[in-house]
Amino acid sequence: MTTSRGPAIVMYMVAVFEFLLGVTFIVIGNFVPEITTTFTLVGGVLAATAVILFLFGMRFHRRFREAQALREHGVRGTAQVLGANQTGVYLNEQPQMALQLRITAPGHGTYDTTIKEYVPFIAMGMLGSGRPLTVLVDPLDPAKVIVEWSFAGPVAAPTPPPAAESAFVKEQILATGVPGTIRILAAEFAGSLDEQGRPLYSAQLHIAVDGRAPVAGPAVFAVPLERVSVMQPGGVIPIKADPFDPKKFAADWDRLTTG
């Protein structure tokens, strides 16, 4: 997609110039019989070229609007580059690349797709480095994707606090912990996945454990893909908490009811 309005504006301006030039040739040709045929032909070609350029401008403008919509409403995910090939097209001296990507994004899981992107020269080296890229994906259409080159490279997840789950600690807490709930005050995809391929979320939580005063605080934990819809302000997740430290908890996903 085109992330700048500039190419569309340039196309529109050139199209208008070509059209006016074509009309000028046709008008002059009508007043000078000796050059009527030549000038009319040239004018027609210029006018036709103007129409084509205008259509290209509309295409660039539409792609720009789509990119803006993704920046406002898209979900952030990561993409592993499986392959990259130049298309031979350049825009502002930036090559267009056909990128084969393996994308992981909340709500869509992991899937493969191919997109065409204009790649900044400073980011070219990242395509073969093996490092993941940050992408924005349409929540309703996983085929609509743009790469956030300003965030290219791995996004480091915050260091998990004690509340985050580890396999061993989770099993212990779920087996012996005190029932409770966490309510999501704010949550954001941390930009990486755990070892099971689940997205990590950084969240501010209200933690209520049976028999204890509620507490609030941050946590980073993995969320099953089929449960990411609960990671919204107001979402409630059942937990088991350490009997001696309610900030040490494990989400009890099996007890989460879905509507």
C-alpha cells in the first residue's frame, strides 16, 4: 500500500497538465489546416495519457486511504519474511518488493500472505536478517496488511513480572491457588509471542481474590488466540492466585465463558 499522499498528488498534477496540453494541441490544429491531422493526433494521445495518469492517481489515493485506515484501526502483529523479490517498480527511489510473509496477529492467528510494499533503503537489510517485522492488519480482512517500517525488527516484550505465567508456576497455582478474577483496565499487544505461539499482552489489571482486598497493577501474560477478545477494558478473566501473594496468579482459561 502507499503510505504517502504525495504520489497521488503528483499523478493528478501531471494528468491535468497533460490534458490541458492535449486540448491546446487540438485547438491549435483546428485553426491551422496544414497541421490539423498531426496536432489532433498528438493532442488525442496527450489527453488519453492524462486519463491513464489520473486513474493511476486515483489508485494511489485509494491505497493511501487504506493505509491510513489501517494505521487508525488495524491490529498490530509480527511478520516473518519468507521471501522478497523486486517488482522493478520504484517510487521516490524506493523499490517495490513482493514480500512473502508469515503473519501472526491477534484475531487472525498465524497465516501466510504476499503483499507489495515500497521498502525504504535503510530497511532493505532487515528483509534477509531473519528478524520479524511489525505489521498492521485489518481486523476484518487479514489480506490487508502494511508494514510499519519505523518499527521494523523485533519488538521486545516487557520483562514479565511475577504475575506472568510460566509453565511450572502456572500448574502449581492452578492446583493450589485461591479463586479470583482479574478485570482488564487497559491492555496492549506486546508485539511478541510465547513459546506456544500465543500473543503476549501487557495489561493494567484490577485483581480481586476471594478473602483479600482488591489490588491493581501491571502484568504481562500470554493469551490463547481464541480468547483475545476478552483483552479489552472491562474484560473479566477467572484466575487462581497464590494464597500468600495475590499478585502471583494464573489465568484459568478453562473457566472463562464466552458469549
